[in-house]
Amino acid sequence: MNIKDFDFIIDVRSSEEFHMEHIPESMNVSLDKLANNFNETEFSKIDKNKKILLVCESGGRAALAKEILEEKGFNNLENGGPWKNWK
């Protein structure tokens, strides 16, 4: 699988972690925001059929984000695990 296979690359780490280093094409939406303020995130406007890659430091937060987004109706999500694997 290639990073270009996805419509969106979402890094669910904290903004502090994201700003230290991240995948250039990615956007940062922390797991906390997804869980507690979903309607204020970019996700509230994204087509739920778009292909989305979720990444974090090790894959744990990406797995939780995937569960949250699936509950919101997203159906084309991939837990990409550690973001460093994709840079």
C-alpha cells in the first residue's frame, strides 16, 4: 500500500507531537478532539466514503480513532500504525 492510495492522512497524535515531526501530506486531528469535539473537527465535513489513513506513534491511538470514526459512519479507514512507517 502506498500513501498516495489515500484521500486523507490523519495523524491523531497531540498537536505538540505532530509539530515536532510528521508526514508532510498529513493533517493533525488529535484523538482527544475526535473523541470529545467531533463536530468541531475537519471530520465533520469529510465525505464518509473517502479513503482515510490513520496514524499515530505506535498504532494504538489510530486503532481507537478508527473505532470512533466507524461509529460516526466512516467506512473506508485504515490503521496505518506508526506514522514513521509512511514518511
